[in-house]
Amino acid sequence: MTGSIILIGPMGSGKSTIGRLLAARLRLPYVDSDALIVAHTGVDIPTIFEIEGESGFRERESKIIADLASRREPIVLATGGGAVLDPVNRGHLRSMGRVIYLEVSTGEQLKRIRHDRNRPLLQNTDLDARLKTLAEQRNALYQETAHWRVLGDGLRSDQVLRRILRHLHL
């Protein structure tokens, strides 16, 4: 296998969990773009949003993705849910390797992230309505960016992993 594996999709789709499992299975380094941003800034994502707003966070995210795209060694990359908003990011992600869209319904997202307080875009809001709005804004971008998608509703992480490995012919 050549190139990296890039996981995209909405929050709660399993990008981090599946990314770690896939990296271990493929014996590749695992990289989480949000974790890199936290490591570089020394503060959590809600703090970045509070100080710099979403635009400041997106600027940091774009720099991280550009840096990762310039590297040659293959990795398994889990992106933040909004990484696809920037067309330059979408190009970088596709150029790095195979992009997999982990697709889940907003109902599935709601089950998975209902109690997560580390998601700035979901604070002080009607969670269900906000997830539906984000899905409307982003689903077409996920589809445009991905080489293929995996539907994850009702599946355990090992089942999603098996589907990905089958598609990769591994």
C-alpha cells in the first residue's frame, strides 16, 4: 500500500477511534490533526475557539494539514470534522493518499457525543438542530473529498475497521 489513509467525517463518526485501530493494524504512525493543534498551542480546542474564534482555529488547522501534506512518509490521519471546509485542505487531503469518509447519521452522532463537553461548536445550543445544520453544510464536501465512504450507523469500531481493510484489500 502506498500513501496515507485519511479519515474525514463529522464529529462522533469514529475518526480517532478507527484511526488508531487502522494505524496499529497497518503499522503506520497515527496522527490526529486536532491533537497536533493542541500540542502546538498548549491549550485545548475550546480555549482556542474562545480566544481566536473558529476562524483562528481553522487557520491553525490549515497550517497543520499543509505541513502533513508536504511530508512523504505514509500515516493514518484523523481530521477534525470541519477540515473539509477549506478547498485548499480538501486538495491537500486528496493528494496525501486515500480519503475515507466515515459517514454516520445525525441520530448516531447524537448518541455518541451527547455528553462530550470538548466540542466548541456544540456548546449552548440545541444539539440535534446543530448537528443537522453542520451535516447540511458539510456532507457534500465530505463526499467531494473522499475516495470512498463507509457507513457506520449501528456498527462497532471493529466492524468499521473490517470494512475499511476489505476495501483496501488487506
